[in-house]
Amino acid sequence: MASINKVIIIGNLGRDPEIRYSQQGTAVVNFTVATSEVWTDKNGQRQEHTEWHRITVFGKQAENCERYLVKGKQVYVEGKLRRSSYEKQGQTHYSTDIIANTVQFLGNRQDSQSQGYDNYQTPNINPSYEATSQREENSQNAINPQQQSNKEQNLGADQTSNLRPGQGTPQSQEDDIPF
């Protein structure tokens, strides 16, 4: 039976991304993202729980994250969970990370407090998504020649139908202009 390991979160960076390079030269960026849950308890008190997620990004996406993301910036992250372990002072420690395959920049914690660096559009760092979106947009906006000629024919028909008897075609009206 097939299984699924997929995570989607939207949250704010808890610290600036840290970049390093593997022995093969691949960029690797690590950062944390905070997600919060707010609720009212049975006593009417507002409660909040913040969960911290460790994010790892590879390749060109990692370089873009390091270049454009800063602490407090809101991001959309899609990826998979990976659990790892390491030894420290004789004890085994476990860590659960999100290995991101998509990272999109969304904005600041509060858009009303935007800083100077947020006044430009940050790039989409998922090139496959961007290329697909552009292709879809171009195909939706493309007009084939047959549709265009039909529109022109309909436009001509609409103009002549609005004329009063004896006025002729729109072209003959232009010929009657004295200058």
C-alpha cells in the first residue's frame, strides 16, 4: 500500500536562514518557522500555543531563502517530515525536520508594518510552479485566429446594426467627413 508524507505550513521565520554547502557544492539552508494556535478556554481566557518547525531547503531554493528571507517574514512551506537522531554527550537526541520542496514568500508578520525591503515583489522560488502558471496564463489569454476573425466579424455586424436607415456602412460615414 502506498503512503503519503506531506506537510504544509504557513508561519513566520523565528530566525534568519543559515546557509552552508555540502561536499558536493549543494546549498543547504536551515531556519525555523513558528505556527500559532489561539483558542478560548472554558474560563473565557485566551490561550495560545506556538509550535516551532525546523525547515531544511536544498539547492537554488536554499540560496534564494538565504538571500530574501529574514526573521519575522511569513512563508508558505510544503515538504515532507524527516526524523533524525544524533549523539551529544553520550545521549541520543531526536529531531523532526521538514524537508521543503516548495517555499513561497508571503510577507511580514503584519503587513501594516512593512519595511523598505518589502516594497518590491519577491521572486517565486519554485521555478516549476512559475513556469506552469505562465504557460496556463498564456494559453488562457491566447486567441486563435479563427476566434479573432469571428470577433471582428461580429464587431462589424454590431456597428452596421446600430445605423439608421439610409446611413450606409461605417466606412461610408467616414467618407462623408468634410476635412
